[in-house]
Amino acid sequence: MNLNITGHHVEVTPAIREYVTSKLDRVIRHFDHVTSTHVILSVEKLQQKAEVTLHVKGKDIFADSTDPDLYAAIDLLIDKLDRQVVKHKEKRSDHTHDKRIAAE
């Protein structure tokens, strides 16, 4: 999996990079068909913003969150992304299950 972390008006320190990587491991544990991930961390006035685009086979999953604290914004982002990945995984498994039932 390719991981790209960029910052707009934010210095991406090794601590932030490690924090994002450790949090993304939780999402990757649910769904192992991730080809690449692009994380953008930015500041808009007093709000810290975190965005992620997760490229999986057949779909791109996008999530974003804002919070006054960057680490809290990353936590919210990972929670949103986790829910979307689980939902996508369930949809994929439901469709393959329906095809097997229809074939019988």
C-alpha cells in the first residue's frame, strides 16, 4: 500500500506521520484490498482539517473532518473512514453472496 501524507500550512513532523500511520493500520486491518492512501492535513483559520482518500479496488473512499486540535481531527477522520470501509466491505460481500444464491 502506498501512503502519501501532505500538509498545507502544516509541518508534517515524524510524530504526526507515525500517529496517522498507526491509526490507518486499524482501517487496513478491516479491509486488505487498499492500493493507496492519500492524507492531507491543513489549517483553515483556527480549525485543523484532515482529509483522506483511500483507493480500493473499484472505488475511492473519501472522508474529512475538522477540529481545533489536529490529533482530534485525525481521530474523527479515522472513525469516519472505518465506518465507510466496513460498509463498503459488507456491500461487496453481500453482492458476491447474492450471485452464488442466484446461480443455485
